[in-house]
Amino acid sequence: MLGDLVGKILDKISGTSLLATGLLLLTAFVSALVAYWRTVEEKSWKEFFEFAIPHEVITHPSAKADLLFWVTKKALMPFLMLPAGIVFVSAVGYATNWLVSTLLQFQPPLVEGPAGPVTVLIFTLTMLLAYDISYYLYHVAQHRFPVLWELHKVHHSAEVMVGITKDRVHPLDELMNRAWDGLIVGVCFGIWSLISLNLAELTVFGVNVYVMRNILMMDFVRHTHFKISFGPLNNVILCPHWHQLHHSTDPRHYDKNFGLLFSFWDRLFGTLCVPRPDEDFKFGLVDRNVRDYQSLAGLYVMPLKRMWGHIARRIRPAKPRTSRSSEGTRP
């Protein structure tokens, strides 16, 4: 049953990916127009394209690394991450459905018949919340735990933002994020399947929720230099400019604005930082070896080595002390 479910989902993805890509590019173009219109007094199409695609940005070593990383990920791992996430979520959802219905001894769904518009609306909202709190918690963990931070530094090592910087994520980091999504989101899927929807319908809707979340959060735009704000909606939706602050090297901005779509998680947990309307940021890392992240080896291999270094230090047995002279500071 799980295999059939995943197959139906993959068929659904092939039909929605082109539309989703078109919408993402459209939001990027409109955002560039808005940012240009608010910034420049004397306007022309030539200056617009120079503003939208600055020469110093697209020729930067970080931008070149982004392109190489993006191409190799797409070539080496086609359709890997999203199906992996669906497998995790579907498996946990199916297990939740089976466990609860077996313990309570009833045959789901509780409500017979096709789901109405109100049910679908409530489901969509709850799934958006489940996806978003799941990402927020994992994102905080990426910054709190050194082992996860070594992988996440790949994303933060970008010194310019060129849209596809959104995909500057180590494959292992992305896979672990998908697995984590399976816990919170999968349980939510399972609960909904008990109420009114079967797992196949629910997960197909789940794919749409995932695509909808990516469009609403403007992931491409938030990884550019366009200072897009949503005004009063910033209290609910995390605008691109607020996320750009998250990539800032300014110590005042460290560990701020972890949210993906919604901004109220950061407000609730005290991690929100609101930038000035026209505030500029310097992006990247302050590590001494930050330049090492501007190559494919630095993006793929070095994080694994440094991650293993943290793990090895924890599992390596401590050396016995032979004299008082060995009681100095830690190496």
C-alpha cells in the first residue's frame, strides 16, 4: 500500500512542478520590478536588468559555486529529496493511522464521503502550520548543535545571494530535514486520515501544500538582494528582507529569524529581529576558512569531514592523566 501511495504522489509531482517553477520565476520578476521601482528615480529597462542581475554579484566566486552546486545536485540526485520526504511523511502517517485505529478499534475515516471545501481549507492551514513549526525547530537545531551546524554552514557560506542560493544545502542536511519532517508532519497526516481523508488523497493534498508553502514564502526572492517587505503582513508572513537578515554576518543578527513561512514562531520564541526598511547586509561566514566553501569539494566533502571531527571528539576515549602538568586547558 505504501509503495502505491508513493507512486501516486510522484505522478502528482510531475504535473505540478512546471507550474510551481513558473510561479516562482514570476514572483522573482515581479519582486525585482517592485524593488527597482522603489529604489531608482530615473527608470529604464537597461538599468532594471543591471539592478536585477548586478555584474559584481553574478561574477562573484560564491555565485559561481552556487551554480556548480545547483547543477551537480540536480544531475546527481534528480527527484531524490522531495520523494524522500514524501516517503518519510507517508510512512509515519500510515503508521499513525494504523496504530490509533487499532488501539481504538474503529475503521477510518470517521467522516464518510468526499472532503468538502471547508475540510480541505482547514486541512491546508493545519498542514502549513505543521510543516512550518517542523522547519523552525530543525533550523534552530542546525544553529545550536555543532554537528548539524557543520552541514548548515554550506547554506550560510554564500557571500552573495543569487536566487538559486536557496538550494545551497548539503544533500545530507536536506535528507535529515526531510526525515525530521516525517515526525511532526507525518503524525498530522495520520490524524487527518483518521478523520475524513484516506492517505492517498491526503498526501496528494500534502504535495500541494508543500508547493503552496514554497510559493508563499518566495524562497527564490528571499535569497536575492531584493528588499521585499509585506508591510503589516510581516506580523504573520516572514518577508524576504527579514530572512536576508538571517544570513547577515553582523553579530547582532546571529540566530535570528529562523522561520520559513510564518514569522510568529520567531516572535513567540524570542528569535525575531526586524531590520530597518532599507538596511543592507553583508552575507557569508566569519570563519577563517570561509573561502574553502566556494568550491565543490568545499561544499560536498569538507562539511562531512568537519562533522565527523565533532563526532570523533565525542566518542574518542579521554587520555588518562599521568601528572599534574596535564591539567591545563583543553586542546
